[in-house]
Amino acid sequence: MEKKVDKLINLIEVNFNQLDNPLFKEVIFRLKNKDLLAFDILDYIFHNSIIKDENLLSSITNHSENLKSQLIQPLSSSEELFLNLSYNKFYDLQTEIYNSSFWEQSPIYRLGRISQLFSIYGEILNYKPIKDVLEQIAEKRPPMESEISGPLFKFIRNILVHFPIFDSWEEIWVNKDLINWNKTDQSIDKFLEKFKGCKSVKYRYKERNKVNFNYATGLANLFETKS
């Protein structure tokens, strides 16, 4: 598979690097990072007659379609059912939480909706293409970005699911005795042990309805555990 990706990249580089066209540069960048959006950009190039040479167009199209068919497998009926339901509900919850009126609701209600969102995200993380994306993030993106996108969110989900004893987000706390009350070396404990002593990770995120970024410090200082 890597050879086929490299062959398509080389075909584009040899013929279009001299044109200084940002679209081709974007395709090459995304192919090198195993980003499937590269094929959407190529589709745009094909349909807008940006490549004038018919033989070259045919060659790139064939390579692209062959590679795309191997990288993008069709969904099974069960996958399609699950993903449609999960994504729709996830974005419904996201829209509600980002609405200012959400913060007028009771703390119990807000925690319930946030817990539901984390549970859905945790289930989506079991989908193999999503796992593949996190692996690519780990290889190509800044340090700990994959851990924030995957294991950290699953860690929070596990706390919310396994300890449904709190009435608001502000009340949530854990310590070693609590998380190991029944059995040691489980997922929550493993996460805390793995990242114990790590430096704090600073990152930023942007809400759609706000101009400025939100800045946060995560992983090491996310939870103040009670002893």
C-alpha cells in the first residue's frame, strides 16, 4: 500500500511541482499524511479540468481510483446504522452544549448530557478507521495530540460511566482507592499510571460561536486527585 501511495505522489510531483499550484501541493501533503481528503481534492481537480493532458489525467485518475478503493472500504449495514445514529446524536449534543442556554440548565442535567456525549465518543473510538486516524495523528501531529483525542476522552468517559455518583461536573474527583475499589490495574488506573509524572500538555481549541481560542492545560493536571 505504501508503494502505491508513493507512486501516486511521485506522479503528481514529477508533473506538477513546477506549476506551483497550491491544490497539487495540498494533495501531496495530505497523501503523505495518509489523509483521505486528498482524494476529495483530486476529485475537484478532475471535475474542473485543471489537468489538460488527457493521458496524464487518465494515468492519475486510474492510480487515484485504485488506491482510493483499497483505502476506503464500503460500510457494512451495521456500521452504517451505528455511525449514522452515533454521529447524529453526537452533533445534536454538541450543538446543545455550545448553546448559551445550556448553561442555564441544572448541573445534574448538564452532567447527564456531557456524560452521554463522552459515552458516544468512546463508542465511536472503537471503529477501526477512527483508530487508524489516531495512529496517524500520533505519527504526524505534535506530541500527545493523539492521546488527547483518544485515550484522554475515553478515560473521562470511563470515570463518568463507572462512577455515576456525582451530581455536577465540579463535584467529580477520583483517587487510587476509589478507582481500584473492586479490582486493580483496570483502564482508569492504567491511564493514570501511564501518564503519572508526565509534563503538562498545553493546547488550544476553538468553539464555532466564539472568535478567540480557548487555552487549556491537559493530561498531567486535568484531575486533582484526592488522597
